[in-house]
Amino acid sequence: NAGVMQNPRHLVRRRGQEARLRCSPMKGHSHVYWYRQLPEEGLKFMVYLQKENIIDESGMPKERFSAEFPKEGPSILRIQQVVRGDSAAYFCASSPPLTGVDTQYFGPGTRLTVL
Amino acid sequence: AQTVTQSQPEMSVQEAETVTLSCTYDTSESNYYLFWYKQPPSRQMILVIRQEAYKQQNATENRFSVNFQKAAKSFSLKISDSQLGDTAMYFCAFMKPAGFGNEKLTFGTGTRLTIIP
């Protein structure tokens, strides 16, 4: 069973460009979470999605950031008009359909560098 | 809102020794879940151990065990017979289950553990 996959692993953007980060959950998992890790800090929750639904986006900046998890295909975290402060590692995690509380399994992360 | 505190930014220990990493949290919930995740230099987040608050018995996974003190809101991780591969950042995390199951994880700031050969 393949783990959570994220691509690209490294992404370099210039200020003002768009960044698209992709996450494919583990097989059989229908819940996706995005977290951001700034240098030398812990992970901070951004958004929680199920297929075609955003469940909790309380940690996501209101502007420039959006996320989706379509019926088919990976989850996408999109950052428009990137700024230097967006430079961070972005982690995706997934968990199975609701059978109670389940562990979140993390992907390897995408390291975004904004020049 | 829940908070998680890891008061030891860095620790080091000789190989084969035992080390304990501390974690405290603040919550008004009675039912919740606690986790330790490991982040080696590869930056992959790896689950080490998980504890359900309603269980009095401390969780163990091979060389890893926890000391869960619910009243004190403390959740420390003990690593026995430490190995070089244990060198990593260790994050304590809290989850409050929503009515339908999962919810977001709240992480501490981490402890950088170095195992010395």
C-alpha cells in the first residue's frame, strides 16, 4: 500500500507567481489535511478536506490560499501571488473514512522557496 | 483552543541510554488523543506512538513508551536503548475528536534529539 504522495518535493517560485502543491492520499483514505511548517517551527494546521468538501479551513489565510479535493484526482493546495513569507514546507496527511478517530499519515512534504 | 508545549528545544544522549522527552498540553476536553511524531533529517513525519485519553494504561511500541498523566496534562515519551537512527526532531501533538471522528492536529514546537555514538 503506497503511502501519501506529494509532488513536487521542491518548488521554487518568484514573488507574484502561483504555486500548486499536489497530494495523493493513501489508498482507501478519503480525508486530507494540509499543514505548514515554517523553518525551525512545528506544523500548523491549514485545512481539512473530504472528497469535494472543505470541512475546516480555519488555519488557512483568507487571501491567496485555496484548497480542493475533487472527486477524482489529488488534493491541490494553491497559493496565488506568492510572497517570501510563504516559503515553508507544506505537508499533506490522510486518514481513512470515518470509523472513529484515526491516525493521520503524512506525506514527505513539499518545500516551497519563494525568491 | 488547545495548546501543546515542549519545553526542551534540544537534547542529546549517548547511544544505548534512555531518554525522556517532555510534553504538556492545555485543554478543557475530557476525551482526546495524543501523539508523538518523529521527523528525521529527511523531514518525513513518522508516527511513533499514540495514546487515547480514556485509556489509563500507557501506550508502548517496542523501545518507545509514554508516561501519560491526565490530571497533570503531561505526556512524556521515553526512548529506551537509544539508537543512532533515533536522531530526529520529535513533535508532540494533540487531537480533539469532532462529533464525526477526526480533527486537526495541534503540534508542539518540537525537541531536537541527537544520539551520540
